[in-house]
Amino acid sequence: MSSETSATFSNELRQGLYEAIFRRRDVREFLPTPVPDETLARILVAAHHAPSVGFTQPWDFVIIRDLERRRRVKAVFEEERAKNAAQFTGARRELFLSLKLEGIIEAPLNLIVTCTPERFGPAVLGRVSIREVSVYSACLAVENLWLAARAEGLGVGWVSILRNEALHELFAIPPEVVPIAYLCVGYAREFPAEPVLESAGWLSRLPPRSLLHFESWTAGASDPGLLRRIEDRDTWREIFGGRK
Ligand SMILES: Cc1cc2nc3c(=O)[nH]c(=O)nc-3n(C[C@H](O)[C@H](O)[C@H](O)COP(=O)(O)O)c2cc1C
């Protein structure tokens, strides 16, 4: 059995990983430049190396370049966008409608990541008590792909303003397979420093201290030393050379 000899990454490797995490963005504006096969191969293999419950690897990937099929997905998006808009009123609805929330046609490549919950089932190590863990595993494949794409200079945009039944029909996805993520992939026009929804004034990143609970959700304990480190920009500057 092989094993890693060095448990700790060099500073450069560590920095690379954090850069990918913090500089990843949901991208909706793409250049028409095609994605080379060798790059696509790398991000797909990165996705396939995600953790999965019982090592079931429940994902599949549908690779979509055909413009006609993408036009049909875009039409579904437009219908669902109208339904989404209807849940907001006034200025909030106007803001929602002003946001660009997909790059289905502009991106040279679209991908669907799916989940087959029953793969290697019905007896799956680790899936008896919490049934949703197969879906969680497929989401981790998406995140791996998203981060690898960022390191390659590729933007990824997740489009959830769609109907899964339409994806089943348009792409002949079997009924037992769940579409998890519809992704637009291509070279990004830019990677904004902050989420587009934040710069557009939709929502802001929550302060980490509001999300931390010590010992129990309600115990009310605290850990000022940890909180100080989380909020201390110098801690991050060590890694990001001042950029964060
Ligand atoms: C499950 C999921 C569904 C999403 N669906 C959409 C979508 O339909 N359209 C869109 O523009 N962005 C979508 N996003 C992207 C989020 O808006 C984005 O991740 C969030 O605003 C934070 O921005 P960032 O990814 O650039 O950090 C989705 C993200 C996730 C994780």
C-alpha cells in the first residue's frame, strides 16, 4: 500500500489551495475560447477524486457542447426565472430581474453532474442512517471540479433555476439518476473579488462569528482567541500576501 511521506504541504502548495478556494467565483460571463480536452480531462478527474459515502462514487457527468440542446435549457431557465421573480416584490424583484444568473449559451461547455443514489446499493456502507449522503457526495464532486477549474483559469457557473424533469427529458437521464448540478464552464471574462450577489447588494457574507457555536448551539460559550484569529486580517495576509 502506498502512503504519502510528507503530511504537510509546502507553503507554496498550501497557498495555491487557499487561493483556489478564496478566488473561486460563480461565473456567468464567458469568453468563447474552447476548453481544451486536456484541461477538461483534469477537472473531470479532480471531480472524480471527491470523497463519497462508502466509496460509491455516485456521480456521472454529461458533457454538453451542442448549441440546440443548450438553447432548450435556456428556454427552461427563462420559464423558471419568471417563476422565481414572482416570489419577490418591488425593488427586490427589479434587482432580481437585473441579475445575470446563467451563461448557458455563452459558455462553450455545459456539464451536468448527477447522482445515482443506489449505485452499489441497496446496502451501502455509511448510508443506512442518513439517506441523503449520496447527494452530499455528488455535491463534493462539484466543488472539486469548481476549484480545479479555478486553478485552470476556467469559470464555472451553477444554474439551479431549472426543472430536473426537463433535464431528464432533454438529456435522456434515467429516472433513478438525480441531476445535481447544471454547470456552465469556460474561460471567465473576469473573476470578481467578491460574489456578484454581494456587489449587486443582494446579500452579504455573514460574519464568521455569527456562525460559530461552542459546545452546543445554545451554550453561549465563546473562544475569544479563536475568534480573534479568524477575524485577524494579518493571519490571512501571511498566506495571501495582503490580498485577502
Ligand atoms: C446549489 C447552488 C445553486 C446555485 N444556483 C445559481 C443560479 O441558478 N444562478 C446563479 O447565477 N448562481 C447560482 N449559484 C451561485 C451562487 O449564487 C454563488 O455561489 C453565491 O452567490 C456566492 O458567490 P461565489 O460562488 O462567487 O462565491 C448557485 C450556487 C449553488 C451552490
